[in-house]
Amino acid sequence: MRRITALAAAGVVLLLLVIAQLVLPGLAAQRLRERLARSGTVISVRVEAFPAVELLWHHADRVVVRMGQYRSNPGHLAGLLAQASDVGSLDASATEVQAGLLTLHDASLRKRGDQLTGSASVTEADLRSAIPVLQSVQPVASGNGQLTLRGTGALFGITASVDATVRAQDGRLVVQPDVPFGGLATITVFANSHLSVQGVGAASAAGGFSVYAEAQLH
């Protein structure tokens, strides 16, 4: 009798695990889809976990997200980055990302373990729209985890070109003009308590340039 009871209990547990494996990933994907839909157009979301009961503790083996447009809200982005630490593998992409005044195209984010890599393309037209005084911005050097951009702008009828170095500093992404005492004008362009930026790079492309960055979650 005890043996029959034990076998029946094991069968129930196995059945529950099978049901969870079939149902929980879909529910997690739907919940993520609804959250992302508040900030853009969701094309597809896939969540994988084995065993699926990992999702009850907010852990997934792999998440794949495809979006059309995405509006980058600092608070929303911080929340997503915090949750990314519970995902073993993440592949996310968006056709267009509105990051404040700037528009990014063909943006992608990849996570393996605690390492993040991201890339996107920027057009000169979008840069001029975001910062009207700029006439052009081009990468002139890239290496060792930092890049140098040359920007040409016009103000009060005067046109001038200035180089600036974009690099990681204490986990933040900063921009420093390459002029005497430029360190006094260093600007932090990205900082997040959930990750440390390790390096950036860029390459010229038709109508603009492509950029990429590496970071580590903590």
C-alpha cells in the first residue's frame, strides 16, 4: 500500500512538473511582453527554462526579445538591467531605439553570464536633429576600449571642429574634450548601478557610424 501511495505521489509530482514545463515559460513570456509593450512595439518574446520551476524564482536559462521601436526610459531600463542578472543568456534587438533626444538604429543587446555587449548605428541626420549646432560627427580613432569622435559644429556663425574621447571610467561612460584642461569638462553620459561599462568602440558607416560597448553586470 505504501509503495502504491509513493508511486502515486511521484506520478502527481511528475505530472505537475510536466505541466509547469509546458505552461510557465509561456506565462513568463507573456508577462515580459506586456511589460515591454509599455515602452514600444513587441515583435516576439521567447523564454526558456529547464526545469521551468526556475521561473518561480525569477530565473531563466534564455530570453530572446525582438522589438520594432523601443523608447528608452532610464527607470524602466534600470529595472530591466537588474532583472537581466537572473537570465543566463539574453538576446534582444530593436529596429529603432529612442534614447532621450537621440535615435539609435538596429540596436542589439547580448548577454552571456555576467557579460553584456551592445551595438547600434547612429546617423548624422539623427545627431543633427538631437543637437542642432552639430553639422557632423565621425569616429577618428577606436581601440583599447575607447574611441575618439570628431564633431564639427556652428554657433553664432563660427564653425569649428573638436575631438572628444569616449571611454569607461569607474564603470561609467564618459566623454572628455581633447583640449587643454579637458578633464575639467568631462561629462558622464551613462551610469547604472547594475553594471560597469568596460569599453566602447565605433566604425564609420554610410550616413553615420556604428557603435558598440561592453559591460559587466554586478
